Amino acid sequence: MKHPKILALALTLGLATGIAGCTPASNETEPSSSPTTATPTAPAPSTSHEHGDAVDDPAKIELAKQAATIMTTWDPNKDFNRTAAEMRARKLMTSERAKEVIAPERPATGVEWLTAAEKKATSKPTVKLMTEHHEQDTVAITATWQWVTKDGESWAGEGKQTFFFTFTDTEPYKIRDYVSSIQ
């Protein structure tokens, strides 16, 4: 983790698990059938809205939404684990950050993943900008998903994933760093 604001935000939100050296998803702690009891709270809104905030840049917001969509689109019959989706999003990252996305050696497990695999379902995410998040130079996105089969059966995914992205300073923008948490 190279970006101090992301690290500080992660520590504030209690997302420190998995930050040292690899992405949180590379720990592959798949959500169990019971939701996590500790829910991070958003930091207090900043009163500073100087020109140049990432949340004021439509191109950075779009890039963050695109990345979050890719990172939460899974096909359990093709993806070994959730990190496979993060690996597909590396094209949106700086080369330095892309090298930090490392897949774990064990497969994904958990009721949600195994049920989706059994029914040959794919996740279909819905991503939204967290407008209450006001950390300068950071775009926060929440993703929820539906599991959908080829014959149209669908059901809600368990939990949500929150991403905090920072970007390079010049266009075309690349993701410089990010942290995420599944709740």
C-alpha cells in the first residue's frame, strides 16, 4: 500500500486486514452464510471541497465504477476465486498497482459461491458512488450484486463490497491504489 491517504482511510474504517503487501481480496476470506458483525463507519465528512477533488471529476468516477463492476463480476465455474475479477481489472491500474494484485492459492468457498457455481450463475453488480464520502482525491464506490443463471433465475448476493480508489494525476487516468471490504 503506497498511498498514505488510502492507508489512513483504511485504518479509520477498520480495513487493515490484508493491506500489507497485497489486496484485501487476495486473502480470499469469502463471506460466510452469516454477515460480518463489524460494519465500518464512514469518516466524518470533510468541509474542504477544493478544486481537483476526485469526486468532482466525472472521468475518475466513471473509472472507479468500471473497476468496481469488473471486480464484482464473478463466474464461479470459471473463476478460481474472487481475485480473478480483480486480475481482470488490472488493465485499469498503474503497472505498479497491477503487480500487487496476487491471487491466493486456494479456491473460493462459502455457501454463496458454491450455490452460484452449482446453478452456473454469474454475478451482475450494481455500483453506486458513495456521495457521503468526502476524502479528497478518493472516490468511494459500493457494489451489490445479483446472481443470475442463463435461464433467468436470480437471487440477491450476500453483503456488499466497498471500494476506495485513488488515481494518477493526468489523463488518461489509471487507478494508483485502492482498498476494498466485503460487508
